[in-house]
Amino acid sequence: MTMPTNLLVNSAHIDADTREGWLPWSPMPSLAPHFSLEKISEDADRSSLCISGNGNRHCFGAWCQRIPVHPGNAYRFRVALRCCGIEDLGLHLTPHIVWRRGELPEEHCAEDAIRHFRREGDFIIGEDTFVAPNNCDAAEVRLLLRYAAGAKVWFDEVSLTQAKPPTSRRIRVGTMRFRPPQSATAEVHLQAYSEQIDRLGATRPDVIVLPEFSNTASLPTYRGIDLWKVAERIPGPFCGMLAEKARTYGCYICAGILEQDGA
């Protein structure tokens, strides 16, 4: 199967009536970002795919293109982009692949996403290699923007090319089912979780997974506005502790936390 090196080569000729080319997607109209094309001045046959928050802090949508793939093959997914109005690329920008299985709903399809970016001159580059699941027949490339009212992104290059499979390795995962004695103060709760993470960190895990509501689990039972008051602003003391522990032990820490809306 031969794929174009850059999926934006024909972006100046998008056909909105077929599945060929790029199409805008959003789960509902009220969340749709603003989609547009902007000519690349030095190349009249190419355009940048643009997506912006359009003043909507709840925006959630993507440029999409579906491409046939062979199950079991490895593919290198790469994007080159420019952006403004984004402080955290990992939070607001997610180039990813939905491995389509015919016309099955998205929830029945596996997904992979680019999680790391680097700067090269005027561009931000994100790339990774993924293996197409055995039961898929197409890769739906999605260039997703979310929760970024003032953001604007220009995608100047998007490619999906066959590659050598990535080298696999075993990882060590540390988990805990832990709830400090109720009812603890916020300070005691923070210290208790810190000590439990230290115990797991001593085993040199790659990933530590904490329970849901891990920042409020041992606090008194609150409801309504009282519960909102004990929820954490980001960044806050609990998340700050998690970041410090992740740096100390050189691992990722996953935690379900209660966050104040709008924080």
C-alpha cells in the first residue's frame, strides 16, 4: 500500500461530499471549533489546515481523514504545526488515530495518540509509531483541539507512513487501594498519600496508578458547595505533590482527582 508522504498535499482540494480528503468533526455543534484552510504562500497547491477555539472554552473538535491500512503493520504518524494561544500542548492538542473497524461506533475502536512534541525552527513536531490492531481496516487521523478558547493551530504537514514495529518492553506498574482513616485533615491526607507513593516509588515503577477521588478520599463527606470548596484548583497542593514524586522516581503517576470547575 502506497501512502502520500504528506497528507496535506491535496488539502487545497477538499471534497466535503465524500470521505476522501479532510473533513471537520465535532461531537455536537455547540462544541465545534472554527475550521478553515489557509494557503501556504510558497506552494499554491497546498494549504494549512487551521483550527481555532473561536472564543469557546468548551470547544472540542478535529480535522479528520480516513486512510486504509493493513492490520498488524506499524505506521509512523507525524505532524508539523504552528500554534498560538496554547500554554499546554498535551492538554489542548491531541493528534491521534482511531483504528476503524468498518462502520462500528468509535467506542468499539482502539486509539493511539501523539503525546510528546519538540520544536524544530518555526515548527512544533509531534511523532510516534503505532501498530494497527489486528481487527481494523482503516486509520482515521484526527487533529483534535479541545478546551482552548483563544487557541489557533496551523497544521502544515501530516503524514502516516509504514514503518518498522517499535521495540516492545515490559513495564512495571504500581497500584494501590488506599483510603486513610476518616476523617483526616487535608494536611494529614496529603502526607498519607505521599508516604504511600514513596513505598511504591521504592520498587522503581514506570507508572503509579492511584484510586479515584484520591485528593479527597479521607476528608469528611461533603455535598454541594462544601464539596466544591475542598476540590482542588490546578495547580494545587495534591497535584504539586504528585508532580514532585513523579520527578523523584522518574515515572508517570495517574490519579483521579476532584477539580474545581473553571480552575
